[in-house]
Amino acid sequence: MPSARPHPRGRAGRLLLAAALVAAGGTVAVAAATTAPTPARAAVVLNDSEVTANLWEWNWASVAAACTDHLGPAGYGAVQVAPPQESVQLPTSADGAYPWYEVYQPVSYKLDSRFGNRQQFAAMVTACHNAGVRVYVDAVVNHMAGTNNPAGTRGYAGTEFSGYDYPAVPYGAGDFHRPGDNCPTGGAISDWNNESQVTSCELLSLSDLYTEKEAVRNKIAAYLNDLIGLGVDGFRVDAVKHIRKDDFAAILGKLNNTVAEGRRPYVAQEIFDGASNPALQARAYIGNGDVLDFAYAKGIRSAFQGSIAALANVPNWNLDAPGANVFSMVTNHDLERDGVVLSYKNGTDYVLANYFALAYPHGKPSVYDSFTWSNRNQSPPHDGTGRVTDTVCGAAWTCLSRTTGVKGMVGWANAARPVKTVSDFTTVNSNVIGFHRGDRAWIGINDSGSATTATFVTGLADGRYCDVISGVASGSGCTGGTVAVSGGRATVTIPANDAIAVHVNARPGASPSPSASPTVSPSASPTVSPSASPTVSPSDRIATTFTVTANLAAGQDVRVVGNVPTLGSWTPANGVTLAAQGGGGVYRATVDLPRSTTVEYKFVKLTAAGAATWESGANRTLTTPAGGTYAVTETFRGDTVTTAVATTFSVTATTVYGQNVFVVGNIPALGGWNPAAAVALSPAAYPVWRATVDLPPNTAVEYKYVRKNPDGSVTWESGANRTLTTPAGGTRAVTDTWR
């Protein structure tokens, strides 16, 4: 947290330094708990995993479906959900959107929010437990709503409040640290290293609860116990730095044991980094629970945007706390908007960083999924009343947690969990690494644009293993690639911007899974005579990965077809379908081919009706090696494939409280001159605002900077349009000063 100027926010509650968790308990919530049906106390078996899926601002129905269909089957141990209490409903912005940060401004402890009501919340918890997944609630206990909200503002359940009066809890003026009363500065925090100010003054005009008072502690504990009574298993607690440690310990001492497991609820505390005062650093708080590790997330970003060889030095990083006391992450909702960590906008760097975080033994790892955004205040998709609509993975929502690779790495993390150390960390080059966790699991990561072949010490027993990044282990083999271990070593080809990972619980035939390996009728899988398809033993097969970049029309898939039966014997309908790799037109599949064999092949696009479009040119050829694995990476011949140019915009601009800076231009990536679609810049290096945007290559671009004001109005900088021309590839950067 900066010592002089907090990160800008349009209103109090636009807290980019701390986005909250558990809110304090109130009499309304307690009364509701006495009348609502108590969840069944029948024993449930929860996944033995430390991995959490953070489904931020998903509604309760969507979380329930994710637990049932994806998180439970994949082995996630918990799901983290957004604050469930009633929050303020702020005025909409010019585009009719309700800002995301309003859910961190409680007005009561009724479970009636943007994400659903009490009954829907309880049903979600039950569904997740039935799937083996714990539920951790984002809890806001430091404060209530902002004291500067417009007169007449109400909560999502219609609750009225004003200033320091929240009758639905109830809280009155004496329940808050009021300016000039309890705060030595008269209101706001001016010295972020002064523990008294940080714990007794208002954080960006949010009404700060007087947690030294027993009556306030009891209301907070009552709210949390209401949630525990509905089955909640733990809390990610927001803005804990702003609560005295002994106050928070007293609140935790009042909490009940969890319903499902009969133990103390899990606690992960948000202690935003940046303070030089040891009393305000994360390590000082571990007596009350785990802490979020901001330094780890920032270090991962530095490595994946520089050299991942630096990951060998994680034990020497200046991290927020020891791994045993950490809830670890690659990003969260505050950090991704602040530009100091990776986010979904960073493409394969972000995906590979999540693989690494799931593999590396530091803390309890989490995978973050939420809605996509083009400005820092953007709302999740919602209906006309502000209620968040169901998650539909795609353009508006990110769903990394349910991809094959991440699900595979959850299983990897669970298999490796008994071993808390890394062995044989191998640096092939600055952006290709590998390591293993004892005799449990091995991973190799390639954060470069070219496939790399190398030999690694795996720690695993000899035999064949399924690559859990590209597929799963089934009763009949591997749906993705395979890795052969001999003498504890494996020679593998790691595709560009990808990874290969294996573990002891994912071996061919070891994990029958009807859903992953459905029974196929004889008519769909024609019998081939022995002369055409000789029996090949597993030791004579080479796992061969085909990767192609292609532009597909609606209704098309892309297949690899060749002169051997495994590749369809030149019949497109029998070719091997390549799976999309998360965008960018990249498709991939791994096929077992005979070793030491020359194979001819081509790529073909196929519609559901069977219309085939072959790539141009002569047949491609490859010769499989005598052992190990093999990979080819191609571009569909005849397609025009462009590579985006990562363009960094940096502008020095001073702002007043509530203003944010954006870049807008004449192309779609910069909003097409529409300020509502402009790209938000991060103030992490204030007064320099910065963001990196993917622009088309070899393109002349016009752009300007704008300030967006708290009232929604826009101020354009003066002067003519700025211009830049992107190169054919690589990166581009511009450094400007506001005019």
C-alpha cells in the first residue's frame, strides 16, 4: 500500500489495495438463521486437497454447477466465493453498469446480494459439499459502506442506512471509529506505516468498525457463525491490516466449528504488502491464520515476463510469509486491475504461471476465474436490477479452472502434496525448466516460442505416464500425450508456450474413467484387419504431439490425417481431431505412432457435414525416433496467421481522488475512439500510468489519453492525435506525458 497516495478509486469501496471479505454479524442475520432450515448434518466426504478455485463474483447457481460438474471431479479442495451479505447498490455508470466494488460495502448481514438470496446460497454450499468441495467466503469485517455515498442510497435488499447508522444490524454512531473521535488524523489514513492510524482511521471513507468493543465483536462473530451454520468451511478475510490483531483474534475465538468436518474454520487474511513497519507486514499476522502472499504473485509475474529460470530462486525471494502459512495465488481481483501481476490478458504466460503455482510447494494454491474487463470499475454481467447473471464461459467470463491442463495440475498437486520440496530443478535455457516433487510428480515448462527437447530427472519409477496437461489417464490409455521414464529419466519435447506434467496417479490403464473414455460402438470404430494395423506394444509407440495454428470458420474442426491407420489412412473423417488450446487459433493432439517410422501427414479442416478443406502444398513428413517422445508445430498452409504486437503505453499524468486514466484509439483494441471501451491504465507506478495491449502488426495507430472522472464524465488530453506504427512482430512501447 503506497505511503502517500492510495491507488485511485472512483468512490470509497473502489479499493484496489484491499477488496474485502467477511462482514460482521448482525441481528437480522441471526434471526434468519433461527428460522431457515438447518443443513443436513449427514457426513460428507470432502476432497483431501489444498487447491482452491476462486470463482470471484460468480452467482450462487453458477458456483453450485461448477462444483458439481468440474471442481469436485477434478479434485479441488475448496471454492472461494464473493461476499454474500447485502451490499450497497450504487448509482450506475454511463453504460448502465453497477460497479464490481459495491459488494465490498456492506449495509446489513442479510444473505441477499447481487449473487443470490439466502436459500440459493445454502443450496450452493450443499451442492459443493456433495461434490466434495469446501466453501470459503470472502468476508468483510473491517468496515461497512462508505460514508460518502449519495443520500437515499439503499442496499440490494432495500435496506436503508446513512453515515454511521445501519439499523438492520444494528450499528450506531458509537460502533465506529469516527473522524476526530477515534482517529488522530481526523478521518483518513495519512501514514500507512502508523499502526494506530491504519487500524483506527477510515480506509477511503469506508465506515470503520470499532472492533475493540465487545458488542461489535459479537455482531461480527454472529454473522460469521450464521454462515458456518449454513455449512461454510472458511473465510478469506479482507483488509485485516486495518483491524487490531488482538481484536481479530477475539472475534475468531467466538466462532463455531464447521458443520461438515467439526473443526475450526480456515482463515486466509488479506494483508496488502508495502508497509515498512514490521507490525503491519503479513508475517506479523500468521498467529490468526494464513495470509495472502502478494510478493509471490509479483515474483511469478516477473519471472514469466522475463526469465523463468529465476523460479529456481524462489526460496531466496523476500516473500510475505513461510509457505506453511500462505494462501498463494497468481492473481486476484485487486491485483489483476493494478497491473502488478499476471492476468488472463497475458495469455500463455498466465496459463503457464498457474501450472507452476499448482506444482511449486509454496502455500495453498488457488486458481482465479472471473469476468473479463476493459476498465477497472467494470461490472460483472448482470440483469436490469444489478443481479449477476449465470456464468457462461467465453467472451464475458474466464474459466481457466475447468480447462484440461489446470484440472490435470490439480490432480498433480494432490499427488505431489506429501512431498514439500523440489528436486533436480533443471534449467534447459532461460525459459525452459523442469523439476520434480520426490517420487510423486514431474513437470516441464516451456515459456518460449519454440518446441524444446531435453532429458530430465523425473524421480519417477520406470514406465509410461500420461501427460495431464494435454489429456487424462483412462482405462484404455492416455487421452493426451505420454511420457516414457527409463532409469528415472525422460527425454521429452515440450511444445512452445506449453508444459508437460506427469504424476504417479496418472498412468495408462490405472484410472478407468467412463466419462473420459466412452464405449464406442463397432460401427463408429471399424475393425481393421491385422495386415493393415499390426499389433504394436506400448514400448514400440512414440507419443507424438501435433500442434497447428489455423483459422477455422464456424462449425469447422481441424484434424491431422496421414498414411497410417492411427492418422486415419488419408480419410478425413477418421483423422485425429486437434483440441483448441485456449484461444489464438492454436490446436493440439497427441497420438501414439510406431517408433522409428516415417509418416506422411497433412492438416485438414472438416465441417460436421463432412466437407473437407485440405491445407495446400505437398504431404508433410516426420520420422519418429527410437524412443522418448516427438512433437511438430506447424501453421495450416494457405491460412494467413498474424501475431499480435504487445504494445506498452506509459503516460505521466497527475490525478485527483477518484480519477482514472485510459488510452483510446482508432482501432478496436483501443476502443475505436469510444471512451467507454478505452483501455484502463494501471497507477502502480504513479504518476506513471501503464498498460500493455495486443495490437495488430504493421499497423499505423492513432490514440489519445483520457481521464474518467467520478461522475462518469470524460476529459480528453489536448493536442492532435498521437500516432505509432507497430512492427511486424515482437513488442512496442511508447512513453508520453499528459497534454
